[in-house]
Amino acid sequence: MPLALTAFQGRAGDHNDLAMPGAVLLAHAIGEHLGLEPTVIGTTEPALNTNWDIELAAAMPGLRNLQTRLDAVRTAGQTSVTVLNRCAAAIATLPVIAKHHPDAVVVWFDAHADLNTPEASTTGYLGGLAMSGPAGLWDSGLGSGCSIDRLVLVGQRDIDPFEQELIDTESIALVRPGERLAERVVKAIAGRPVYVHIDCDVLDPGIVPTDYKIPNGLTLDELRSALTAIAGGDVLGLEMTEFEERFTPDTPPATAEARSLVAALAPLLEVLRAR
């Protein structure tokens, strides 16, 4: 098969226990669409909800296994579709993409920039360092290689002062929510090969269950339109993050929401299947 579908359910700086099973739920929904069975990496464990360094040490064995899996996928010439529980797991995935595709542009759909460094972070949250580690702004122990001049931020509306200064100083492409989103994303990509990262909190709160609920996000139609436009270029792979299994611990599993999200992803998934 040209595609390899992976779900990661290990620790990755989780605030709660809802995204580990959520990653598997969403991966199975994607698998239903593609006719693939996901390979599941990692073991669910109770969330620690503590500082980034403790979280990273606890997550490291699982993240190394994730890297091994994705490196094998790329070495075999397959295209990866990966579902991560938390954004922080991108600390492991993106260096693999950079290794195999050093010219790749990372298109980062997210309510946040995730460009803080350990020194700049005001919360100590590992997920807030998810892009800065692969960009080489600090040493995660899992590699780097994703230069910030090959980063396109999409949908951000909760950016910390340190991140905004970095965006301004380094002229990082930032495509905020609003009119002509798809057109502006394609312009920022500028014909380069892309790897797409989608954090579910890029969407408006309430569309799918996710940890952060930042107002004025994208609709599913806006996400689908942007991905349709991206699919017209050279797409190297896709990773999804931050889909929680339920809206609250007492509500039913979000199976219908997972399928609605997959419908928005479909234009990109179809292009990846055809590679």
C-alpha cells in the first residue's frame, strides 16, 4: 500500500486522558475512509499534567518508538498519515519528515503557534514547544531540521508575545482565519512541497472535542476548502492531533464528529492515496 496509517496513543504532555483513545478513534475513522487498518504505537497511561521536562522524560520511550515507525514508513517509500494524541508528539514526527524531505514546508494548522522555547514558556506546557523543537530552537533530544523559513502557520489566534516577536523578526508566514483563507494558504506555500499538521483546536470550539477552546476558529467547510487547495500541490503527508474521545468524560464517544472531520480531510486523503 502507498499509504501507512499510524495512531500514537503514548504520553505526550497530556492535560487529561481523553486524547490517547481519541487518537485511535480518529485513526479508525480515517482507516474506514481509506480501507486501512491503523498501526497503533504506544500505551495509554494516566496523564501527568506537569512541567515540560518531566513530561518529555516520561514520553521519550514512546516518542522514540513513534520515530522508528515513521522512519521505517518513509524508508519503505510509503506516505504517512498519522494521528497523534497531542501536538507535543510532533517533536518526534517532524524531524523524520525533515530527514527524508529536507525541502518540506510544514503547514501548521493550529490555534497556537507552539513556537515557545523552554526558557520563554510561561506555562511549562510541552505542547507549546511542539514546533520550536523540530525547528531547532531548543534541543528535545529527538532531532530537528525543520527550518522556520519553511513554516506556514494557519489559523492561529492565541499567540504569545515571544512567539509573535519571533514571527515578526523571522518573517514566518502567518495565515490568520478569515476571508480567502485557501487562497492565502496557497500563496504562502508558494509551490513548495508540504507536510500538513492539523491540531483540532484550529476549528471553532464545539465542532470536535479538543482540549483548548479558542473562539473564532475555522469551520469544517473552511478547513476542507484549504485542504482542497493544498491538495493541488505536492503533499508529502498528514498528521492530526488533539482529537479527544469525548467532549466530557461523561458523554458518548465522538464517533460522528470523527467522521465529520474525516469528510473535511477527504480531498487531501484522496490525493495522498493516489501518490
